[in-house]
Amino acid sequence: MNDKNSKNSIIRLFNVSKRFGGKLALKDISLEIEQGEFVFISGPSGAGKSTLLKILYLAEKASEGQILIDGMNLARISSSKLPFLRRRFGMVFQDYKLIPSRTVYENVALVLEAAGKKPSYIRKKVVQVLRTTGMEKKLKALPPTLSGGEQQKVAVARAVVGEPSIILADEPTGSLDSSSAQAILDLLMEYHKKGATILVASHNLHLLESSVRGRNIEINDGIIKRTATML
Ligand SMILES: Nc1ncnc2c1ncn2[C@@H]1O[C@H](COP(=O)(O)OP(=O)(O)O)[C@@H](O)[C@H]1O
Ligand SMILES: [Mg+2]
């Protein structure tokens, strides 16, 4: 089972660095993530967790190094193929990034509309996912009228609604009370069970320790300090 040939890496990073002006946010990161893995990226504030997820989502460009997603080199993806690659990812941004002028329902539905899904499917799926995140009563609300925690629940719903093969969740429970946080983790676990590869960044390790079986990659000051399997 564990020989090299049976490895099925969906994400590979080779010597990736990211520089913001004079600041090196990621330093020479090499990493492989297997299809269906649940990976927890931990480390203190400023460690580079968000930068790592944004680079994978193509929201930031690596300054150096190579990234392969399912064998495709991100540096060589043509702009016409980019939307298709993006659709394989669901991303929960740390600052949510909801569209303020669109309702909760519309923010989530947009993902499925862009993917060309049927209106009847969209209606059913969006309501169902918003129900599982506890936001079904706020379908018509605009994001600026919601609390941070509520916006976070919508951001999680938007990230999972398209059933992407890779879910990147940046501090997805950072604004939630413990029972809402557990509901969000349960939701991520549900998609993990269906086969999604999940990367969760959080500075709060013990949040996940009890409920998730997966790998913890600890980063600090842009460097991988340690990886460990959590049981
Ligand atoms: N757009 C940016 N411009 C300048 N510096 C940035 C930018 N984004 C992140 N950084 C810096 O990179 C480092 C890592 O940030 P980040 O990835 O957000 O860390 P974390 O998510 O672990 O808290 C920090 O020092 C941060 O200030
Ligand atoms: Mg962050």
C-alpha cells in the first residue's frame, strides 16, 4: 500500500517561495498531498498559512518553485483553462470574500450557475447546503447585514456547494462558537468521506485534534516545522 508507486498525489509543491516586497512569507516549501487526504495546516498568526492556501487557489502567484495540481503545472495553465481548474477547488477565505451586493442565496448559487447546472438543481442544492450550515433562514440577507460568524457559514456553504475535489478552508471556524464550529467541521468531514481532499488552516490546533483523523503540517515563519499524523 505504501510503496511510492501507489501514491496518488493531487497537490505537489516543489521549493515554493512567496515574497511580498521584502518579506518572505513562504520559504522553499516542498510538499505532497494525496488524493482524499485531510490535511490540517497549523502554525501561529503570520506563519504563512493563508499565503499557502491562496497560492494553491491561484489567488496569489508563487515567487519561486513549481506547483502541480493533478499533474498540471500551475505556471503553464492557459488563462482559458483557469476557470475549469478553479472549479475543482472550493475556497473559504479567512476574510470570507462574499459579494456584498448579492444575497446569501445568490452568493452560493453563483458557483453552480457558473458551472452550468440546471436551475432546479441549483435551487435544491443551495437551500440544502445553506441548511446544513444553519443559514437557511437568511437566504435573502445581504452579507453586510450578517455577523462575522454568519458570513463564515455562507463562505463555507459556497466552498462546498459545487462538490469540488479539493476544499481549501482558511480558519473556517475562526468566527464561530463551539457548536457552530463543530457543525462546520462535520460538514467538511462529510465531503471528505465523499472523497474530497481537504486542507484546513488554523492557528487553533486543539479544535480539530479530537474530531479529525488526518495529517497536521505545522508551519512557522514560512517554513514547514513538522508534520504529524493525528489519530
Ligand atoms: N498581501 C500581502 N502583502 C504583504 N505582506 C503579506 C501579504 N500577505 C501576507 N503577508 C505577510 O506574509 C506573512 C504570512 O502571512 P499569512 O499567510 O497571512 O499568515 P497566516 O495565515 O499564517 O497568519 C505575514 O508576515 C504577512 O504579514
Ligand atoms: Mg491566515
